[in-house]
Amino acid sequence: MVEWPPPRMAGGPAQREKRRFAMFYVYILVSLKTGKHYIGCTRDHMIRLSYHNNGRVRSTKNGVPWKIIYIEKFPTKQEAYKREQKIKKMKGGIQFKELLKHGEVAEWPKAAVC
């Protein structure tokens, strides 16, 4: 059984160096049962997916099983969190659908001023 959140690494130089270069991920899941989406960020997306699929996340336990359909990588937790919030704001809209369809947010042309 995998522990979440992962335990903090001991303070040796090798462990500190490993933490320093750890990446953070923003991910979008889809429930194969309900078709609903979940957006989150984590350091280890595969461990986090196992938590979602084992019913250990309260907000997703009714939609098990889940599948990762989109993922982005960031060097810092702050950048990943900002991106997560931005995606959550667009959830359900045209840009969210384009993100899932093409893997990027489409740049919409500004309306012409008459």
C-alpha cells in the first residue's frame, strides 16, 4: 500500500538534491464510470492516480475507476498550483474542451470592433 502524502525524505545531501529537481504535475482525470473530470496537482501522478482509484480521495471515490487524460509538468509547486487553478476556472467551457481535445488552450481571436 502506498502512503499519501509521501513521507518527507531525510535530510541527507543526496535526498535534498533529489527534492530540488523534483517536478510537479497538473493532471486531469476522467471517471470511466460517470464521465466527470477531476483536476489536481501532485509530485507523483501515478501514486496519486492509485489513491483516486482505491477510493482514498473523498471527492473522487464515487467515480472509480479514473484515467489520466491530460498532464503538464512544472518545475515548482507554485507554478503547478497556478496552472491547476487556471484550468479549474475554465472547466466546462470551450477552452477546457479544446485543452482536452488538442492538449493546449486555443487562443481565441478578439472580436472585431465595429
